[in-house]
Amino acid sequence: MGKNKHARFLENQTFDCLYQPSFQEVFRQDYPLKGCWNKDVFKRQAPICLELGCGKGEYTLALARKYPDRHFIGIDIKGARLWRGAKTATQESIANVAFIRTRIEFIESFFAANEVDEIWITFPDPQIERERKRLTHPMFLERYLKFLRPGATIRLKTDSRLLHDYTLNIATTLGYPIHQADPDIYGSGLAQQVDLLEVQTFYEKQFLAQGKPITYLAFTPN
């Protein structure tokens, strides 16, 4: 492990906004904060939005700054990436942000029924060869439904046309209402019309520089 990486892992332990449960704490059992994020972490009642595979937390932080009346939780397995988001949230005293270091497979252990109002999935690995690993596979959607409020929205932003089309097909087949489906948000002008889409992550900037279209899909599972 590089010196910088080791130092970041140590500093992660000092961030109040970063939660790093052990495998034993979440495998086939509920995390102590399940159902209590508003009460015990944010100390107030407000809608909760998750960013799955949040990386450095660019989207989580940008949304938190824009909507101080809502709560945002970024989830990723990479501690070195989460360090950046947690450090920024700490330095800027952004009180409506939290981060969780865990695998998305364990997400049911963290949130209770009707506890979450929205999910963002930003530039996930499209898992070209492993369909069941895609974060919009029906298996994952079934997990999300266990804690999403009725009428909640799932938003997918990706450079992968394969993942976009796959998810659109899944949502359509399952009869989920589709709010927006755009295969090129910059080419169509949608990114300029919807302020939520203006945020550009590190990876998105790289994809745009390579000339890759950025896609967007919003739907409500039910």
C-alpha cells in the first residue's frame, strides 16, 4: 500500500461523516443506524438521497450544497476515494452529507422501509460480462424497493449506452414509469435544462473529452 493511501485510510477514521462498518456488522444483519439516519446522524427530519458507487463524492457533495434542506449519503467500497468526499465535507462543514464504505450488496442492512426518497447511480461499472453485477439488475432493484418510499425516483447517469439501454429495457419490462430517457444529454440540450445534470464528475469530464455521449435515465420503481 502506498504511503498516501495508508495515510488516507488512517485519516478516514477521524471523519465523523464517514461510516466504515466491518463485514460482520452488516452481513445478514442490520447495521445499528438502519432506520435512524435522520434521527441519529443528521439530527432532523428530511428526505434522504443515496448516491451508489459515489467514488470521490462529487455528486453527493454538489447535491448537498444545492439542497441544504435534504440529506445525501454517498456509498462506495473504495476507502481512498471516499477520503476525498469525507475530507471535503469536513473542511466545508457540510452537515447534510454522510458517506458509507460498504459493498452495495449489503445495502439492505443500512436502510429501513420508506427511509430513502431517491437514488442516484453515477457512472457505475457497466459490468459488460457480468449482468447480475449491474447496479440496475432486477436483483438490485428488488433490494432498493425494500427501503424506497412510494413514488421514489432512481436516476442513472452513465457513459455506457449498453447500461443505459439495458436499464431502460428492464424498467419498461417491469412496468416502471419512465420520467426521462436521453442517450445524449449534452447533444440534446437536456443537461442545460435540468440543473441536476450540470454536475460533472472527474470521470464524466474524461468521457466528454473522449467524445463519449453521456446518457441519463430517471424512473420510479413500484
